[in-house]
Amino acid sequence: MKTKLFFSFLFVILIALISNFIFRSLMQNDFEDYVRGVREDRLYWVLASVEGSYEDGHWERALLIDSLHWGMMLGFDLRVSDNNGTEIIDSQGVLDSLEDNMRRRMESIIDVSAPTGDFEDYPLFVKGKEIGTLSVRGIRRRGKVAEKENVFIERGKEFLIISFIIAGGGAIFLALVFSTFLTNPVKRLKEATARLAKGDTGIKVDISSGDEIGELAESFNFMSEALKREDMIRRHLSSNIAHELRTPLTIMKANLEGIADGVIECSQEQIESLKEEVDRLISLVEGIEDITRAEASFLRKDVMEEVDVKELIEKSFLSVRNIANSKGVELVCDCNESFVVVTDREKLDRILKNLVTNALKFTEGGRISVSMGFEQKRFFIRVSDTGRGMDAEEIRHIFDRFYKGKGSKGAGIGLSIVRELVDALGGEIEVKSGTGEGSTFIFYIPRGEIGD
């Protein structure tokens, strides 16, 4: 990948250099067009001046010399002929007619003996009548004057060469730097993926950029953490399931063997005992299904959306309303007004239902209330009941998986799932209770934003 990126940069650099050459060529052509335009304008000035030196059917020699002298200073080698082709005067004749000081000054500027190109003939007219011909060609100029028209082109060439060296060398250096900079994160991701494939689920990639590579690294780290958590859950769950299933199966096996051997009488009471153990197994299987569903939510990224908490609380009451009525328990939502938070709706809904269901199990003829509020950058939900309450020992283990308090007939899974879901949302949960005083669970969840 690094090689491909490097050559991609080189290709872009090559295109830029070709564009530079094209620009330089266009600029030089424009300059040459400008020089030709200026030369043509000057030539027409000389033509007009030469035609103006013809008066009353004859040439005014002094005016003609002045016109050609001016033309020579503009860089032209000139020759004037009449309609018969007879030469009237040329540049050399103009020089010979000048005073010594002026002639020496002119000879220091131009070299009449070294013309450039061939003569081009231009007809001369006065009042629509042809009076002769002006022959024009370039003349070599001496000293710095001769270099002025080439300075721009030569400097353009020098600039192109210098810019090629600086830009080309710098671009190659930057291509190496950027190709290395861009491929290093991908290389680290590749190495981390190879280690993860070998079973190293603790591997993390430290890439903090906010671009697509950073998002890829964040997804990789989440996947690595999810796999690590899944592996731990699998081992822990396997151990817990084996332990929890062993007791009812052992009891059932002993009773059935006793009945088969005639040691135990197959009475209605014994059948009820076996049925209770079967119900216990069914409860454990249902608990395992609950764990499986919960773990599926732990292993996916939170789906952040706007949630009306009051509405969610009222919906959680609907699923247990009949049971609450049969037990004479009042369900109360102590919410003065609705408020909307941004969080994972599915996880929050499951936390609420588990807490309300747990409160209902240990409350007879009392009251279960749910309230909510904000605390700094978090929101909280409080679930309180007037049930039997818990002692300090129960509180210490209440969130342990498969722990069952006094008088509990459940699988001991609901509250452990609550804590794990709260942890998954980046929050925390507290419990306050006392024997005969009821219980209060309160959990705090960060207030997220759409796009988190």
C-alpha cells in the first residue's frame, strides 16, 4: 500500500510539472505575441513619419533622415526607394549624415553591418498615391539594450528549472513522508488484527485521528473489547450454568432412582417436589435466554436516539399492570413533566423493566414509584418500593449473577443484567434498603448526543 501511495503522489507531481511546462510555454508565446505587436505598432509609426517627409512631390531630406533615425533607434534597419526602385537613403546613409558625436552614440547602440532577417517591403502612400517603398528588417543592438527582450524568457527558463528542483525534490520528500504517515496506522491495524486472530483479545490500537482511519481503529477496539468480554462471559456463564443446573438435576436424579428402587414412594407430594425442580430448571433456562439477549446488546455499539423518559416509564408499567393490580400494588410515575435524553432506548427500557419487575416481586399491597431528574451531565432514574427490603449482606451480593436473596424464587439474573447494562451505557447504579423499609434503586446515565 505504501508503494502504491508513493507512486500516486509521484503521478500527481508529474501532472503538476507537465502543467508547469505548458504554462511556461503559453506564457512565452504570449510574451512573443506582445513583442510582435509592439514591433508592428512601432513600424506603423515609422511608416507614417516617412510618408510625412514627402511634400509637394519631393522628399524633404532632413525630415526623411529624422524619420529613419527615429526608426533605427526603435530597432529597424531601413531603406527608402522611389517608385522606380532607386534607393533614396538607407540606415548607413543616415549614420553618415549625422554629426560625429551623434554617429558614435548611435554606433554604440546599433550595428548596421549586422542586420537580422531579410527586408520586408511596405508601400508608401500620400493622398492615395504610391510614392515609394520602405524596406524594413531587424537590426542587431549592442549592450544591455540587445538583451532586454530576452530577459523575460531567460528568467522564465531559470525559474522553471529552479522550481522543478525545489518543487520536485520537496514533493518527493513529502510523498515519502505522507505515504509513511498514511500507511503506518493501517500497518498497525493489520498487525493488531493478526494478533486478534491468534486469540489476543486484549489488543488495542492507539490511533486518535478523527478521519476514517481513526473511526476504523475505534471500531476495531470496540470489536476487540467485545470479543474479550464475550470470551469472559462465555467462561463465566458456562461455569455458573453448570453449577446452577447441577443441584436440581441431582435432586431429580436421586428422587427418580429412589422411586425406581422402591425406596421412595411415588406419592403426590413427591410428584410435586419433582415438578418444582422442573420449574426451577425452566426458570434457569429462561434466565439463560435473558442473559443471551442482554449480552447481544452488550456486544453491539449503542444506538443513540432521543428518548422521552416519562413515556418509557409509563410503557414499562403497562407490562406489569395486571400483576400489580392482583397484588394490590400501586404503580406511580413521579414525573412532573416529560424530558428527552439521548441514549440507547433498548438498554434503558430493559433496565427499567427489570427494576420494576424486581420491585414487584418483593412488594405486597404497597407502592412502587419511579422518578427522574438531571445531575450535571447525567440524568438519573429512581425506582422505589415499599416492599420487605434487604439487609446489608443481601445488598452486598444483590448484583451478583445467580444470587438469590431471602424468599426469592427467581433465577438471580435480573439485577445482574441491570448492572451490566448500566455499565455498558457508561453509568453507575446505587441501592439503598433496610429490612422492612423497602428498597430504592437509582442509576445515573450520561446524557449523550446524536452522532455519539
